[in-house]
Amino acid sequence: MVAYVASLELMKVISSLLPSNQNRSTIVHSLARALGLFSREFSPVRTIALVPPQSAGFTELNKYHTKDYLDFILDPENVVNGTDETKMEFSLKDDCPPFEGMSDYVRLVGGASLTAVKMLRQPRCDLAICWDGGRHHAQKSQAAGFCYVADCTLALMALRRLAQPSPSAGPTRKMRTMYLDLDLHFSDGVSQAFHQTSTSSLHLLTFSIHHAAPGFFPVSPLASKPTPDSDPFTLSLPLRPGASNRTFARAWQCVERVHAAFDPDYVVVQCGVDGLAGDPCAIFNWSLGPDEGSIGWCIGRVVNEWCGKKVLLGGGGYDSPNAARAWAYLTSVALGGPLSLDTQIPDHPYFPLYAPSFILDVPAGNMQDQNSEDYLCTLDEAFAGVVAEIIERMAK
């Protein structure tokens, strides 16, 4: 069974209140419904269950976020009456301004990703989807990069507390969780959250495939390719402009080797789609599918070939109709019945947004892929060392 976390309240709060991605949540879930993905008859392989999110309480959010940050961000009065000095302290400025309904947003988005994790407790549920989650830049006591709540980090922490092991886990082995981030931007919030403890806690591994360049957000010392001295459980695979299916297919070889060495029981994938061709970021040239290396192909590998239970989260994506196309397609992949990319967009309230093609596909453009064979070989070499280090440490 696939649990799909969504509700009218969640769509209303995110679409009407969040300063970035205006109306994206409603556009995303409306297309999924129009394509028939919520029907139990959609796929004979896996059934879908619509699950409303449970709003996260202070105690749940405080598992990671500081009390001071929560006291401020969960109090609606602070949107209007909070001092500029305090707003600056919590980075509620620039790309993360305070907004009416912010407290509801934090509780619902944080609660949505936690609800996805809770669904994995059910023996029949092997995959949960929360496209409204994936806010991977939020820090312990600060907002950042359009992210006000660290739902990815909270979800990973919640997975630690799940008692139910996967069938592949041995009788004495600690549960292992792999976090894979496909967003254009580095997963700084998540990587930093676990980097401090990962050298002594071998049960969680973070892996971000992203763009990196001088001054490109976010600037982080963890965003470089691995070195012999770096933490093999906090991984970064930086790509140059124009990254295409060809480049992602090569990068995926590193992902597969790391996955095999770490052998996780749970996998959380942040499916940011701001690397797709046509996104306003205009840096990568990734396509939707189904060719090798496409985002649909990558997610197909995760849900169909990797063992254990999985959570799929949303993330970046600033062309809302294309984000809706992508996550609808990935939902169909997760259900075991991938839609044809020539599928016509059904008539529904947001139909005009899908002009001029009015089909599901998000094809690659003509951008030059600047990831040379020589550069990709350096990544292969770096990750060969990572894999050897992971195997050595896990054997101790």
C-alpha cells in the first residue's frame, strides 16, 4: 500500500499563505486527482490510501527545533508584533519573511512528513508520499531558503523511533536509514543536522546530488565532493550546469554503490524538481522520464528495486505546472503503473496552466551539459573511496 498524505486544509494553508510556490500545492494535488491516481483501481500492483496529515504539536517539533524558535514562530501575534531584531535572529527575512498563517503552516507541514513516517508502522504500508514536505534548508533555530520547518530532519529522527524492523534487518542489527536528496540545491539543513553525530552513529546516511558553484545557495563546507578525510555518512555529489539524463545516469552508479554498502532498512527521498528543464532556476537539463538517468527512472529504481520501506517528499520546483506533472508521474511510478508521458492533461480547474503542450511530459531542452567525462571520472574515484570506507566502518 502507498500512503498519500494530503488534505484540503493542507492545500489551503500552503497554497494561500506560503510566500513562495503560491498555489503549487493545490495545483499538484488537483492534477493527481484529475489523472485518476487516487482511484484504488489505478494500479493492480499497489493500492493508494489518502491520509490526512496530523498537525505537529510543540513537543514533536521540539525534537529538533529549539524552544525559542518555536515560541516565536508558533505564536501568530509575532507576525505583526514581533520585533525586527527577533525576526533577524531567526532569519525571518528576505526569502523567509513572516506571513499570516505561519504557525499553522509549520505545524501542518511538519506534521505531514511525520504522518508519512507514522504510516510505515502499518505492515501493509511500504511507501508513503508527502509532496508538501521536503523543506531541507530549515535549521535548528532559523528559517532558510523558503523553509520554515525542518520536516525532513524531523522525519528522519522519527524513523529512528520506529520499532518495526524491515524484513531484511537482522535480529541484532540497528536500523539504518538513508536520506537521498535530488533537489537542485544542497541539503544543507539535513546534512548539518546529522553531520555532528554521524561519525559515531552509523545508522543514518545523507546523500545530496545537487549543483554547486561559488556563491550558489546554499554555501556549505559539506557541499563538496568527498575526500579521504570527509565523513562517509554525510555525502555530497556536486554537478555542474546542464546536468542531463546522461550525467544523472553516471551519478546514479555512485548512489547504487553507496546504497549497497550501507544496506538501509528505510529510505527517504527528497524529490525536488527544480533541476528539471524549464524550471526558472535554469541550471540543470534533467527530464521527467522514462530514459535511463531521468528522475522517473531514478525513483523507479528506488521504489521497485531497493529493499525496505520508503518515504518520498517534495522540495524545490518553481514552475508549478511542471512540478505537478513531475510529482503526478512519480506517484504513478510509485504505484507501479507509470503513466505515458504523452498522457493528455485532463480538463480540471487548472487545465489552462499546462499550455501549450497540454501533456504530462517535461522534456529536456537544448542546454549544454558541462559535466565532462573527466569530471565524472573524478566523482567515480571519490565515491570508490567512500564505499570502501563505509564497508570498513559497518564491519566493525
